[in-house]
Amino acid sequence: MKISKKATTIAIVNQKGGTGKTTTCENLGIGLAMEGKKVLLVDADPQGSLTISMGWQQPDELPTTLSTLMAKTMNDQSILPGEGILHHTEGVDLIPANIELAGLEVSLVNTMNREKMLKQVLEGAKHEYDFILLDCTPSLGMLTVNALAAADTTLIPVQAQYLSAKGLEQLLQTVQKVRRQINPKLKIEGILLTMTDSRTNYGQQIDNLIRGAYGSKIKVFDQTIPRSVRAAEISAVGKSIFQHDPKGKVAEAYRSLTKEVMANAERQLKRVVERGR
Ligand code: ADP
Ligand code: MG
């Protein structure tokens, strides 16, 4: 009997911009592919940063993007297998996005089942991939709610330098609300501290502060992502950190994060199987 796959879908969210969502989506995704996993990345941000960062420099010229697929779903049209999916040389697939997604978000308001359009778009892909990673837009609007509705878990990159306790609180409330009303199985994968600087006292203090404030309620990944100029360069070269600076500390960090995420997914899968017995 062929057992069909059931991807683990991870929404990478934080309504604050510049916290490392896109960088994490790309490098965690490619990290998972390097471990032999089949991975689909979804750019769910109208700015198309993930699309650009992966080497498609002109997202506005792409014929099919996430907004095309979501519009089709809204109009009850079916999506062909593989439709709109781009293939990156480092072994991951991508559903790209461009500015049209902003218009689509507005039109969602008058749609039946408006929170579940992205989930429907990904229905077929769920059986084709091991992991689907959603790169969210920096807001808690309808696109992010769609991502949370489609996800199994959420990974929250937090820029260690700037602690916004209020922002985090708001995000956790949104996750709770989605869990209650739309997606009861939604879990929090964990908080990922990004752009850390452990050499300074201040950096260490922030790390301790976040772990102290949230560590009892939510998993804070042991692995943090250090700040490095080499990481900031990758969006311009269309490659992952594993290609751009394979021996550097950021590649090392994403490699280790990849292992942590894989271990979590396996643990989760085992739990589901045991419950099914
Ligand atoms: P978001 O998607 O949350 O807006 P990005 O991943 O785009 O965040 O990162 C914001 C900025 O910080 C980008 O310019 C990116 O290149 C840079 N950046 C991301 N991670 C690192 C890092 N580890 N070290 C240095 N710069 C980083
Ligand atoms: Mg981004």
C-alpha cells in the first residue's frame, strides 16, 4: 500500500517586519531539502521578498503566483497539480507572490470561507511534500489568518535586539483565536531568536529576558540565529546561506534549527500515529 504523504505545514509569522521571517523561511526550507525532505515554500507576502530573495527578481512579471491560485479557488475553479510552482536550484519548490496579492487580500472580505482559501489552495500539495513553509506578511490581517488556518504549527522569529512584548502578546492572542474558531489543531512550534549578538552583555540579557518571560509557556528554540553580514547578503544573490557562506555561523545555526524542526515533526507524527491505534 502506498501511504500518501501529509506535509507538516509551518507558518512563519510575526506582524513586525524585519524579524527574519523571510530569511528563516528560505534557509530552513533549503536546510530541510538538504536533509532529503520534499519542501514547498509559499510566499504569502505581497511584497514578494521571498520570491525575490530566491532569485526571481521581477515577481510582477510572473504569470502565475499565489494570488492567481487563491483567486481561482475563490471562483471555484480547480488548480492543476504543480500549477504556478517554481523550482529552485537548491531543491525546493516555491509558490511565488507579487503585489497582486494585496488586492486579493481586499477581495477576500466578501468571500465565503474567506479564512480557508490558502488552506484549499494547498490541499493537493499536502500530499506531495514533507514540509510546507509559509512566509507571512508583517501584519495580522486576512492573509496571515489564512496562513494560520492552513498551518499545523507556527514558528515566530523575534529579533533579539528589539523586544516587543506587546507585539508578541498580540500575536499569541491571534493564534489563540484562530485555534478556537478555525483551526483547533494549530500549535506553536516555538520562538526563534534572530540576529542575536551573544558577544555583548546586552544581547545575552535580551536572550535571558525572552526565555524568562515566555519560556514557561512557549518553546523558545535553544538554537538562535546570530547576526552576520553574510546572511544579509543572500537576498541579493538568490542563494541560501548554505551556498553563500557554508562554513559561517549562520549556516551552522540554520543547520541545527533544521534538525530541531525535523525532530519536532517526527515526535508530533509519532504522537498522531499512537493516538490512532
Ligand atoms: P522579515 O521577513 O521578518 O521582514 P527578513 O528575513 O527579510 O525579515 O530580514 C530583515 C532584514 O534583516 C533583511 O535585510 C535581511 O537580509 C536581514 N537579516 C536577516 N537575518 C539576518 C542575520 N542573521 N544577520 C544579519 N542580517 C539578517
Ligand atoms: Mg519578509
